[in-house]
Amino acid sequence: MRVIFRVFIRLVAVLGIFIGLALALLTITEYRPDDIEALEIVNNSETVISQGASLTLMTFNLGYAGLGADEDFILDGGLKARPDSMEDVEFYLEGILSLLEMHAADIYLLQEVDLRARRSFNINQVETIHDALGTEFSSVFAYNFNAIFVPFPVSFTDYIGHVESGLQTLSRHQMLESERHQFSGSFSWPLRVANLKRAMIVSRFEVEGTDKELVVVNLHMSAYDADGSLRESEMAYLRAFMETEYALGNYVIIGGDFNQTFPSVVDNDITRMRLSEDDDAYYVAFPIEDDFLPSGFVYAIDETLPTCRLLNQPYRPGTEGTQYYIIDGFMVSDNIRVDQVFTVDHGFVYSDHNPVMLEITLLDE
């Protein structure tokens, strides 16, 4: 019995040392970005936006081409942390590319685009997307998630592992500059060492014939933030940014996955679906505060279709337990006319999000 006990103690000690060393390695290699970083603009276009121009934008969370209709996700109540095969990722990515090409835009705001990650079988999605859209587009990429190893979930085969992923903005028009802005707030140690570092891409465009800039923000805000403190900090940062740019007289468009329900759709039929017939409670994404929007801005969203689904199970339309959200869209300054906004319903075949299209005109003042 004593021998067994000593062996057990030694095994526990070895395991503790291993965990300690792994945690030390993750801490040493933790991604620590500056508050603001200049981004490389690949193949910057020479086409300048003219005064009074009409533009089309798309925001689309790609789910790293790993969250299509046949997938669930462990943090949403599912079982998996990545697709079963590279062929699955290739199928989802091909479908995503077809959506980008069918619904042409002047500016694409994409989220959850993997540069290199175990969960998407190390396919360089950033390069693949830029190549598919063609040489008329410029491209910038910024990390939202950069970790040498994510030890979750505890599994010998289904763990997330290495991740380099983030935001990609593509444009037909010349960018003056593009920067990564780190959101304020973070998880506490040790959770933060292998977690997302949320940010936004701020891209600036000349508007010919004016002294103003078109400022386009691509963002993906926090999820799985139980007490809401991260989102509160991120939204405060975003609001201050919007107020500063508006005071300068710039045209401002904020687009992306807010991971929060827009105020006007908190109680509509889409966002208050039952999780089960026996459950009287409804699950909704954290609502954006009613008074968040700064003076001079409006929401540009489609209230008629969901932009996201819950990943508690593979997607089977009409089945019990399916939950929907409207969390993707735009905020637009009032010197821009919103001509149309609509959600592209692709049945969540290729991603757990639907693309949202925005057509706008820059107003002459």
C-alpha cells in the first residue's frame, strides 16, 4: 500500500511540474500587442474614393471555416472544438469564397479569419481570400487571437492547440493607413495567456475633394464574458473613438460582430426563440445599452433575419433547441446616408454567421 501511495505522490508531483512548466511557457510567450500598431497594407489600391461616392460594404464572421452547418462548439454547449477533417474546412471555405464573390462589395470586413491554426488544419485563409478576390483589392490583417498553444478542451485529439487568427479588411479603394487598436480590458492571469486579445482594425481612406477621411472600423468584440466587464470596457473604448472621429468631421462606419444584441431587436421574435418547449426562459446575447450610441450616429442593421446561430448542436433548421441572434451589423455617422442594409441568408451552411451588406452614400456638406 505504501508503495502504491509513493507512486501516486510521484505521479502527482510530475503532473504538477508539467503543468507549471507549460503555464510558464505560455506566460513567457503570451501575445502582448501595443495599444496601437500600424498594419501592413498588402497590394494597396490606387483608386481614391470621390466626394458623394456610393459604396457597398460586407461584414461577415467566417467562423474560421470551421463552424458550418454540421458543427457544434463546446463553449456553446456542443461537443467539439474543431471540424473532423481538412476536407470539411475546405468545403466551408469554398462556400465562404462563393458568398464573397456573389455578393460583391467595395470593402469587406471579415472576422475569425485564420492565418495558421490547428483548428482549421493550418490553411492560410487570409491569403486564400485575398487571392480569390483578386488584385484589385488591398488587404490588411490584425490578430484577435494569437497563442502558441490553447490547452482546451482537455483531450488528446480535439484540443484547439496553436492559433493565429483575427480580422481581415479588404478594399477596392486606396487606404491612407490601417492600424490595429487594442481594446482595453482583459481576462486575468492565467486565463489570459492563451486567450483572445480583442482588437479592431481602423482603416482610413481619402475622400477626394474634401478635407475629411472615411474611417472604417472592423471589429469582433468579446463573447463568453459572464459578468459583462470586458464588453463594458470595450464599448467605452469604442464610444470614445467614435466621438473623437465625429468631432473631426470624418465619415465613420463601424462594422463587425458585436457579440451583443442591438437594442431594437432585444425582444423580437428572432432573438427570443425558445431553447426547448419545456423551458420558459429565453437566451439572448448581452444587449447593447440603450444609450450607448453617441450623438450623430445611427444603427444600420437588418431586423428581419438572424445573423448568427447558437452552436449547441449541428444546424438543422426548424429543430428544437436552435437559437438565433442579431449581433452583426453597423454603426454609421449621420454624414453618411444608409441606402440599404440586408442580411444574406445562406442557411448557416458555411459559417455560424450570415453576412450583412450595407449600401451607403457619402453626403456632400
